[in-house]
Amino acid sequence: MISSKDTDVQSARAYEPRRVLSYEAYLDRERQALEACRVEIDEAALRYAEAAKAYQASLRSLPPMQREHYESDLVAGAAHAASHAMLAPEPEVKDELTGHNYDGIQEYDNPAPGWWHMLFIGTAVWAVFYLAIYHFSPYVGSLPDRHASAVAQAEQAQFAELATLPLGEEKILKIMGSETWLASGRGVYEATCVQCHGENGGGLNGLGQNLTDESFKYITDLTSIATIVHDGLPPLMPPKAGRPDMSENEIALVAAYVASLRGTFVDGGREPEGVEIAPWPEPPAEDGA
């Protein structure tokens, strides 16, 4: 007869929680099972290879016709055994953990390769030398100085043909005869003159004069344009249009472009001021024209 006490014990065992394998224990169990399978397959392949050797030896004693028949069976069997041997799983390498555990989350111990560390260290060392040489060394100029030098070299290369000509009528006429140089002059104009004379040279009321008609208050010839750009017209126009770094070539370029605006008579321009002056001399033909 079963007592109530025995019944309580059985009920407690029935509700006893089942043991759950940890992840590492599960991997170990599966790894052992796979290793056992691999060993069995390898042993079977070895036994088959030994049997095949004996079978091959016995074939040599058979007549040629019978030997070919049995040899084809042997080749098929060997291929089957080899395929099983190649399918045998390799033992899994257990990943190493760092030992840290954050709310059940663990971290694999996979450090960066050595070459990456060397590259990082080399970058840091290079940064120190770069900072010392390019920012604090007296042997290398400052960034603004190097920029100014590069701009000067670029201008010298671009306007080498103009470098031999002094700032004056001949130089301005030579620029007026080249569409490429006039385009450069327009760039200087848009950067320094548009604020007072307008985009097309028509002038803005209370500021710049209309440069597109035939009358001028201060301009008398081509050289006077360059002089006005260089010296300014107080109080409205500062010297070099407020750009102290404006080079002689840039003055010649913008003077040539201003001269090319004469006679274009843009719509919406200011009323003519001053007196009409003599036409400009004809510029020389562009090379290759």
C-alpha cells in the first residue's frame, strides 16, 4: 500500500526541473560524437584499403578478361570509400573566451593581427614626426607661406609669356587678344568687381560706374584702367579692389576684361557719365588664329 508520504515524494520528483546542458557542455558532447564518427569512417576506409590490396593481388592471378571486370568493381568501391573519408568532419576547434560576462553575454578572445598593431603604431609615430616637421620646424614654411608660393609658381607657369611685359597698354592688349586670358580676367572681375559694377559691368547706383558704354569719368586709356585698379578711387574703391595680395598679372587681366566690356551696352545699366574717349587700339591676333 502506498502511503501519502510516498505519493508526495513521487509528486516532487515529477516536478523536479530537468538539468539543462550549458553551451560549452553541448559543444563538447557534439564534438565527441563527431570525432567518434570520423574515427569509425577512417577505420573503415583503412580496412577497405587493406582489403583492396589483397583483392588486387588476387586479381593478378586471374585471366585478363576476368581481371578487367573485377577491376572496374574495385575502382567504384574505392571511390565510394574515399568519398566517405573526405566527408568525415574535422574536429571543431573550441573558441577561446576572454572571461568577461555581462548579463550572460560573453566575448570571444579574437585579438587583432600583429600587422594591424604595427600599422597603428606606425601611423601614430608618423603623426608625431609630421606635426613636428610641418608645423613646428623652422626648415619648412607655414601652410599660408607654402600656399602663397604654390600660387606664385602656378601664375608664373600660366602667364610666363606675360611676365616679360611691364604692366601697361601692350600687356593689356595682348590679354585682350586671347579668349583664354580674357576668361581668366572675367574670373578676377567676378571675384572683386561685381559688388560695385554689377555682373555684366552695367554699374550699380551709388557705387560703380557703367563700364559698357563709351563714356568714362576717370578712364582715359588702357593704362589708366590698370592704374585705377592698382591705386583705387577713394572713398568708394579701395586699392586693388580690397585685395592687397592681387598680383600684377591679375591687375592686367581684370583691366583687359574691363576694357573688353566697352561698347556692349547691357540692359539696365547706369546712365553714361563723363566724356567719350578714343577707341582702344586693335589687340594683336591670337596665336594660331
